[in-house]
Amino acid sequence: MIDLALPLASQASRLSSPNPAVGCVLVSTAGHVLGQGHTQCAGGAHAEIMALRDAAARGHSVAGATAWVTLEPCSHHGRTGPCCDALIAAGIRKVVASIADPNPLVSGQGFDRLRAAGIEVEVGPGAEESRELNIGFFSRMVRNTPWVRMKVAASLDGKTALDNGTSQWITSDAARTDGHAWRARACAVLTGIGTVLEDNPRLDVRLVDTPRQPHLVVVDSRLETPLDAHLFVPGRSLYIYAAEPNDARKAALEARGATVIYQPGSNGKVDLAAMLRDLARREVNEVHVEAGHKLNGSLIREALVDEFLVYLAPKWIGQGAGMATLGPITALSQAVELEFLSTDRLGPDLRIVARVRGRDTF
């Protein structure tokens, strides 16, 4: 039955942030599905509550049933009440959970509460899939930093733009639509001031349906973001990280709806590692990077990228902008070691998802 709960969890991936995406299926002793559901938006019902409501709407009693859930039921009072208490009150006999919740406020306490109430608890089915679906949440809870995924669209020879700066469009409609689906999954889209000044992008989700827009983060050391930039959208969080204090510009940007954070590092640049830790404190699980070669290079050089989402078009451009500006290395042992997670055809293009080796061992 975990095979039914995992697709439900996947349905929550564009909805539940900053909460984990969780699915729950309630099954009778005869093996019939009584109710099912997934996590709603932050402040809304969790998967277990949605499944209990679904069962009630169908007229089913869940006394003696088994709850199949992709993450440990919560045991604390956050935006909502404890799900383990709701399962106990409903008379659930057994809970089969994929994996323990890494949140220190839960972290086994939900299982303990269930067992103390006489409910049988089994842990493990679907653990890898559930963790992968919530890799950002696990990263924030365990490492205190978001999971950082860098998206690049390039020609087969690794060029992201022509020598004159033209970049629209190297890849196909299918690749761009897929890229928007990855944006929709993220908690925040990150870019640099160079991209803002050159392209004036919106960096929102337009090509796929989504119940929410990810936050927007701009690395802007000298607070050069134009006040009329397309980034300013009512109701959408915009965080601008700067290195050089300029209170007049800060006030002007914040009057437009941005939140400006001074995070100075060395050489007049933003401290990128500190920025990511600050985003974690703001409950950002996954950061989706869509930036230029300079910021890409800085993030890679500082070992802050966990995963690469690369779209390659069957084109050979020659001279032009590369994926990332990195200094030369003197030995292959200094290269960033990756492992391919998937390679897929999207229309005429190739999509590669590659992870920094060993980065997901937290």
C-alpha cells in the first residue's frame, strides 16, 4: 500500500513547502482503501488528517485499520496539531511509515506516542523514495542548509549563450516546460544581479500549474536591483542579499516589497554559505539556482551545490558563455566528482540530473 501513498506524497511536492510532502492511505483489515490524502499548504491539514477526513466523507469507520504513511506522523504542535494523536483517537491499529521525521521536534517521538497507545508501528517501506522526495526538508533539518540544485540550459559544447549574449532559446519548449516543473518544486529560485540587469527575468512558474510561486532570492552585493525590475510581484517573497550597506537603497527596495539582508563576506561579496544558512532559518528547503556563469562558478567553487539539472541541446555553438566560471585545476583529483541520477530525452534535448558524490549522506 505504500505504492499508493508515495504518488500522493508526490502530488504535495508543489504544495506543502516548507512542510514535507507526505501521503497517507488508510486500509481496512480486509485490504480495502478507506481513505487517502496528502499534505496541504503550510497551515493546512497534514496527510493523515486528509486521509481521516476522506474516510469520514466516504462513510467509513477506520477503527482497527492500518495507516500507510510516507513519513513519521508528527507529535508536536506547530501550525497544526499532532497527527499521531489524531490517529490514536481514530482507533488506528497499525501504522506503517516509510521513514522517521528528521525534525528534532518529532524524530521518533511520533512513533513512541503511537506505541505507547498500543498501536503497532512498522518503519521502512518506501524509505528511499520518501527521503528523495523530501531531500530539501531532510537537508534543512539535518544540515541546517537547503538542498541546492543548479539548473543550466546549454548547447552540447556547454555554451549557455552566444558570444553576443543571446541565449533565448538554446533548448526546446519541452526542456523549458520541464524546467518550470523543477522551479515549482523548489522553495526558492536563486539568481544573481548580473542576470537581473541583463535579462530582467521574472523567474516564476508559468508553464506548469502550481498552487504557489517559489520565493525569489537575488545575490546583489551592491544593491543594484532596479526598482522597476520584473522580480517585484505582490504576494511573492523576494529576498535580496547584499554585502555593502546602503540604507537608502535598502529602504527603497523594501518599499517595493523586498526583504534586504546584509550578509557580507570577503572581497565585497555576499557570504554565500551564510546566505544559505539564513534561508534555512527562513524555512527554505530546496533552492533552485538559475544564474549566470559567475555566480554559478562561485557556488560550485565554494562546494555549495548539491545537484545539477542540465539540459543539453543538440547544437554546437563554439565561442560563447560557459556554464560556470571556475579557475583552472592542476589535477583531475581536484575535479568535482558527480554521479548521474538520470538521463532523459525531452523533445530534441537531453536532461541530465547529476549529484555531487557523497553529498546526500546526511
